[in-house]
Amino acid sequence: MDNCIFCKLASKEIPTNVVYEDDTVFSFLDADPQAPVHFLVIPKKHVSCLDECTEEDQELLGHMLLTAKKLAAEQGLENGYRIVINTGDDGGQTVKHLHMHVMGKRSMNWPPG
Ligand code: 5GP
Ligand code: ZN
């Protein structure tokens, strides 16, 4: 996707703080963290949102979740963490490339809103 910021981060066209990457997923720190630990996990291929996923993406979605779990442990989130997938305009999704927020180390006013 030509004008997708997350595609540009995943392809290294734009530098970012990489947490992890493999053949299919990419993880990086959120630029505007809402918790002391806040990173995103995205598929390397462009998928606009969860609603665009099909059965073909089952393995990819499972891999994203298990990657989030593994990275949460590596980031010291042994007391727990929050995973959020904002979907569509009513879901508050601002970047139209599927992403999981992983947030932790925030005990006050949690969950927000
Ligand atoms: P959404 O509201 O779509 O669920 O979340 C998008 C997230 O992407 C926001 O938390 C925002 O801070 C983050 N974000 C947007 N643009 C960039 C960027 O260029 N780099 C990084 N690292 N994070 C970004
Ligand atoms: Zn994209």
C-alpha cells in the first residue's frame, strides 16, 4: 500500500523503534505511548483492519497474538498487560493497517475511559 505509514515502517522506508520482526509480523514502539510500555504488533502485509481478515488470515492472526504474548514477557509485563485492536471509524482506528496495541506497567486509571 503506497501511502500507508505502517507499511513504510515495516519495510524500513521510515525508521522506527523496532521491537521485533520476522517473516510475517513487525513490532515497534508506539509514537504516542498511552502506558509506560506500549508497542504495536502488525502484519507485514497490508491488511486494513480486523474486518478485512478472512479464514486465510487465521494463522497470521494467531501468530500476531502469540508474538504479542512473547514480546510482553520480554518487556517485563509479568503482571499482565492489555491488548487492544481498534477496528473501523467507530472503533477509533486512526491508522488503517491492522495493528494490536500491547500496553502494560500502567496501574492507575486502568482501563482508560
Ligand atoms: P489506532 O488509533 O489506529 O488504534 O492507533 C494508531 C497508533 O499508531 C496510535 O497509538 C499512534 O500513536 C500510533 N502511530 C501513528 N503513527 C505512528 C508512527 O508513524 N510511528 C509510530 N511508532 N506510531 C505511530
Ligand atoms: Zn499498510
